[in-house]
Amino acid sequence: MANQFYSPLDYTINTGEIFGQDEIDEEDTREETNNVNGSFGNTSDMGHNKKSQSYGATKSTLTSSLRSSNGTKISSIKEVSIRGASPTIDGRRFWQKTRGSFFEDAKNFQEGTIPQSIIVALVIGVVCGVSSYVYYQILFSALDYFWHTLPESIFIGSNWSEKTHVLWIPIIGFIMAIATGLSVKYIGEPGDLAYTIKCVHAKAYIKMDHVLPMVAASMFSILGGASLGPEAPLVAICAALGGFVSRHIFLRKNRNIIRKHTLMGMAGALSAFFGTCLGGSLFALEVNSRFGVEYFEHMIESIFCGQVCVTVFRYLSGMPLGPIWEFNIEPMTDSYPKDIMIGAALGLVGAGIAALFAVFHWKVMYVFNQLDLMDNKKAVQRALLASIVVISLGMLIPHTMFWGEFEFETIATMANADKLAHIWPTKGLIGFEMDSGWKAFIVGFCKLIAISFSVAGGYRGGFIFPFFACGAAFGQVVYTIFPQSHLPLLCLCLAAGINVGITRTALSTPIILCYLGKEPYAITAVLVASIVSLFATSYMSFIKTQILRSQSSINLGASQRSFTKFIAGVEDERSMGIPHSSSVPYNIDGDESEHLLIV
């Protein structure tokens, strides 16, 4: 008995949350608490009370059905919600992406099949591509007007002294800070990346009520020069659109199918934003969890949707697909083992920087909380307080303003400040120029402070490119110490180490960085930097809603707890010789949720 070998193919895992056997009901459409801010709302209404069964009777039934003919081998594992989501018979139904012929599946529009996924991905890709284009057109038109056309007409056209030009930074900065706070207070709570991830796990979709508030808050935030970018807003917007298309156009009710379509929207947004389908789509899948892609069954369809979205977006915008950064250094033509070791060391340094940033940011958040500024009723005061720091840093060190996508090259190459894309005037208050390793360190250090206060102040946006910009600055610091090193490799590895330490996206980050930096031969070193950073920061959870997918079935509400138990058809797993790594523990009290899935 102890030598009995159990292949993963011996198991059929029937889980409502994972395989989608529970459906979205009317109770799931209730509005959540107003102030989400990445925290879990009360989602205790996600069950099916009418189907509730007693645990004892269910366990007895399942136990008898799980034993094989010889009474020793497990044939399936059932998931039973204590709140009563009844188990289903065929759990593999939603894994089976080809059931009949292609034409039969297309004719019947079979749930989860390839024809259905292709059609839905095309629709979501087009919708998200057009939406991303509209968002970008408005954003960049506004950036050009408020940071170039308007100040130049006011100051230069009126012959103001050049020394007064720097006043434009606080003028527009404080106006946009107030506008950000007012939009949150009166238009509604836009949510953030943590909230988007939480919704993917708990509800499988994001309510459309968050789209308009996110558009307004993110636009004002970015126009105010906050160190946050449009990536997270686009992810939230396209995730909501993907779920809307799934639920209201294709009338899907299966939770995991809706989750797939939501992830398609997220993948489309980041593919359009980064210009790389594989990197952007993987990022959208990875960011939901702390270690790799846990919703792996949706990967191919999400990548396909990303390809559709980036095609539509880039066609409408006229933007090419390709690298956007030039280091003024010949790219690597090969890679050696020493590069891998350099990448590992830089990944560890990046992880340390990410950890220090996390500790600092938690202190900043504590101060804002102590000042009682976290309530949306005080969104204006919160944004104004943060803007004092963000604007002051921007006036002294213009490189810290905005999200860093277009500033990355200027920082990495230590080019003159007049090359900065958005800020006006580029000299700032003191004519700061990044012309030494010490000043590069100042830029990286102050950029981290600007990111922290931008997030703490309730500005809405993403911090992927801001962390990339920090990596570019610290890469220059290392380059001044080791000038014989390859500068792009240093910048990309440190950017990866910092970003992965915060976002936990170890696979997608190297693809994005090496693609945008035109350094394909650096990907091995950047990948090891990412993985080392992931391991080094394993016990540091920055985005709290990044959870195991099995934990998404556990929703702790104010009045009741809903949790899921995995019941194996055996009384004692050890007596059956099941390897420890293949066990599926469950917690009777529901206070813990360490579920190991057999796949």
C-alpha cells in the first residue's frame, strides 16, 4: 500500500471557484463599501444558500463515491462550500477546451471551448484596444496642452522672467491635486491595482461603476506630475470592460469563465501599454498572485486577446511595435555565465531596495492614517499633503516627475535635463543636471520617495515604469563604480529586481524590459535578477490582495464566514500511502487556507 504511486492524472479536482461550477447570481451585483483602496469589501454574499447541504451528509456521500473499486485509490476530489455551493459531477468540463468538432463547439457556443474563447477574445480585444486608444489620446493631448502649450503661451508669450517659469510646476501640480481629490470624493471611488486583483479573485469581475472615477482620478493624477503611470488605470478599466462584455453581451454566468474574460481585458491593456503581447499578458496574469501564474488555464486565451488589443491600439495610434529606449551603447551580442552571476547580484540589490521602499511606504501610510486622511471625504486634503512632497521634489529634481516611461532613457544615459519629455521647465528651480554617480543616486532615492507619497496621497496610477526609472538611476550608480560593465545590463537588472520585489512578476518583467531596451541577449541575466528578487522578498507582501487562488474562496464578512473545504475520499491519507506533497489539507474552523492543489 505504501508503495502505491498516484499520478496527477488519477485526480479530478472539482472546485467551484477554480473550475467555475458556481455561477454569478444577482447577489453578486451588490455594490461594495465605498472606500475600497485595495482592502477587501464584504463579499460574504457569494454563495448559493438555496443549495446548502449538511457537511456530514455531503462528506459521507463523497467519501463513498471517491473510493475506487479496490477501495485504495482516489478517483476525484470534491470542493464543497460550507455555505452550500453544491458539488458537480463533471469537474473536467471546464478544462476540456475541445469537446466535439470545431464546428460543433462553435455552433453550440460551448462554454470554455476554443471557438467561444476566440470570439470573446476578439470582441474584448477590439473593445479594449479602442478604449486604450481613446484614453491615450486624451491623456497625451492634455499633457501636451497643460505642460507645454499653456505655460509657454503664458510665460514666454507674456515675456515673464525665466526665473519665474518654475512657478508653473506648483501651479498645475496643486490644481491637479485638488482635482484628483474632488474626483474621488464626488465622482466615486476608483479603486486601485490591489482592488482590481481582489475583484479578480473574489468576484471574477470589476463593476463598471469604477470606470469613470478611475478615468477622472488617473487623468488628474498623471497631469499633476505624480510618479504614477497609466498602466494600472488601463488594467482596471479594461478588466471592467472584459467582465462587462462577458456578463452583459455574451451573458456568461460561470464565475471562472467570467474571470477568464476579465483577465483577457487586463492582458489586452498591458499588451497595448507595453507594446509586447507576451510580456504584457503574462504580467496581467502574474500580478494576481505572489508566485507565478496561478490562473494558468487562461494563459493562452489571454495572450491571444493581448495580441488583438495591441494590434487595434497600435493601428489606431500609428505607433510602431518595438524598443523605445536607446542607451547609446551597442547592445549585447552574446551572453556569458558571468552575466548571470552579475544579474543575480543585482537582483539581490534590487530586492533590498524594494524592501527598504516597502518599509518606508508603510511608515508614510501610517502617518496618513494617523492624520485621519484615509477617508474619501478627506480626499482633497490627502492629495494636497502628498502633493507638497511630490511637487517640491519635482521643482528641485525634475527627473522625479511623471511615471518614467519617457524619462527612463534620459536617466539611464544621464542626458541633459532638457531631454525630459513632459515637465516644463526642465531645469527646475536649481538647474539640476544628472551628471555624476552621486546625482544619479539622488534621482533614484528621490524617485522612490515621490512614488510612495503619490500612492499614499490617493493619486491613481501604476508604479511599474516608476520603479523601472529608479532601476535606471541606480544602474548608473553601479556603472560609475564599475565603468567596464555593460550599462544597459545594470539598469535592466536593477529595474527588474526592484519591480519584481514589489509586483511579484518575475517572468513578465524581464521580457518587457529586454524588449523595450533592445537587449535580447540580456534576458538570461535579467531573468535571474527577477527570480532572485522574487525569492529574496518571498516573505514581504506589498500588495496584500495577491493571494493563492484557493484562498479566493474564503471571504470573511462581518456577519458570517464562507470558506471552502477540500474533501478527499479517504479517512486517513497516510494510510493510503499518498505522498505528503500531494495531500490536500482542509481546515475545519476556516481560519486558515493553506490548500495545495494537485495538478
